[in-house]
Amino acid sequence: MPAAILPALREHLAAFVDDNPEALVFTTPSGRPIWRGNLNKVIGWSAAIGKLGVPGLHFHDLRHSGNTIAARTGASTRELMARMGHDSAQAAMIYQHATSEADRAIAQAVSDAVKAEHKKARKPAAGGSGKPGGRGKKRG
């Protein structure tokens, strides 16, 4: 769980959740479970997305956004599968969008690696002149 959300989660737990280890973390006002059919009504989804200025946003879009952010961290497909609860690589690949930002970062990393290899190849061996054959020019 990302550390950045722990304070908000702890605050919610302290204010709304029993100490019982079996207690539900999020419920309806009457304490019953939230399910797919009552989620939007219970949490006031339409009003919330209206205030944010993102009409048409679905609750599941939050999962997609979070998983896309996780994929941008460089996590492997197997790590993303475990995090998302997917048992197929194909399902996890949905979240690994190619972005121009990521493409630039990859290109820069490859460029840096090539430069480092070139620099190593040009570096003279100990005691040598740095030229093929290990000797300087003959004058004569």
C-alpha cells in the first residue's frame, strides 16, 4: 500500500471502523456492505465527479489509473499481475501504456549506457598508450 495514503486510511479507520478484525472498512450508512449495485448512490459518486469536473468518470477508472501509475514505476508484468490480482499477463498488459515520457526516458537510458561503454572502450589500459598495439609512433 502506498505510504502516501496511510494517513487518510488511518483517519477513516479511527472514525468509522470497529476494532473487530472482521469489521468492514467501507459500509453503507446502516453498516451493510457496499456492493456494485449501490456503490454510486452510497458514496455520492455523481456529485463527487461533478465537483471534480470529470463527468463520465467511472469508479473502476480509479483502479485503471492506479494500475497505470504502478506500471510506470518499472514493475515487471509478473509484479503487476500479483498486485492487481490478475492471473494472465494479457490482463496486466492493459495497464502498461506506452507514453512519450517513458519512451524518452528509455531512449536516454540507452544513450547513457552506450556512452558509458564507449568511454570504457577508449580508456587506456594501465601502462599502455591507449593505441592499438600498446606502442606510440616510431620516429625515425
